[in-house]
Amino acid sequence: MDVEAITPQQFHDADGVDDWRVIAWGSHAFFRSGSYAQGARFVAAIAEVVAPTQHDPDVDLRREGVAVKLISREVRNLSTRDIELARAISAAAREHGLEPDPSAVQVVQVALASVRSADVTPFWQAALGYVRPNDSHLVDPLRRNGSFFLQDEMDESKPRRGRMHVDVSVPHDQVHARIEAALAAGGRLADDSQAPYWWTLADAENHGVDITTWWGRESIRLEEERETGAAD
């Protein structure tokens, strides 16, 4: 079956997906539960929903609740299949008494910059035990932990000097609260020229973090957008 990608805006414009938020790598939802057993019953219900579709989401069960991520892997993006599955999973959550909590949704990625001639990827791949799906990323093979984004944009005249920053992808309706909280905690706004793609903040020692959303993006494949100059 042909699968056609949709944009984050198209996903959010659809009916019945109010529990879900598009951030990096897919559409995410977190459903709070009253107990581990309640969450486990909900996970079993998700398994029943997706069994006929062969369109499996990533599901994480914790005592506090259940996190779910949707993506159509055939196109490495969202599709109408994800809209349909989001509606079905939300219905199952209501049936089992779980409440959605979009404020708990986020994705964290580490961006590692170095000069183009310094191939540091093998070192980080070995140290992390990650896999390399493309030239620019290292990812947890079970998709549990944050990815590493490998940038090669530094000045070749300054070898053996690298830098890191953290990318935090949050729901579009949570981003300003997150920025305000970071500023109130002693941070500073270093650059907002790329907003609403991302805002760059820094701590008192000038360590950076990019707070990013889906606003204005045509895809969830953030690494390809950054490589073409759009965002991450």
C-alpha cells in the first residue's frame, strides 16, 4: 500500500488528535495512569488496536503513565495512517481511564559540532552503542534515548576544538512556558533569529540549548531540514 507523507500542520489540523503533539521524529502523546497495572492494560489495548494494521507505534510504559510515538516508517514521516491510529489510541485511553498530558512530551538530542576533516562518528558510535542510520545521526537502536546529531560546520583552521549543544523539541503550545522557565532559572536568550523554528538559550557558563518546535516545518525529519539550512 502506498503511503503518502503529510506535514505537521496537516496532522494537527485533523479532527480527533487533540491528545497528540508533533515534535522531533513523529507525533507523540503521554497518557497518565493511576497505576502501573492500569497503564499495562492500556498498552495491551494498543496492541489489539494495531494488530490488524501492522503499523506499530513505539510505546513506553512507566509507573506514571504511557508514552506513545507514531511515525510511518515507510516514508520516515507522518501520514494519514498516523492520524487514524492516533484517534484509535486516544479512544482506548479514554476507555481505560487514562488522561492525556501534553506537557510531558519532549525529545532531547545532543548536537556535536566538529571540523569536516575530523570523523568523530566512529568514536561516539562505539561509546554509546548506537547505530548510524545516515551520515548525520547516531540513534539508540531501541529508540529509548536521545539521538546524537553530527555537525561538520566548524572552521577547518581550528582542529581539535569541538563544541556541543542540546536540542530540546517540545510541543508548540508548551514552548513559551519552557523558555520562560529557563530564563527565570538564570538562563539568557542568546538568539531568536530562527524563531519559531528554534530559540537558542544559554546558561551562566554559556552552554547552549536550542528549544525547538514543528512550527513552519514541512517534515519531522529534522536532520534533513538542518542540512538544507532550515532548522533543528
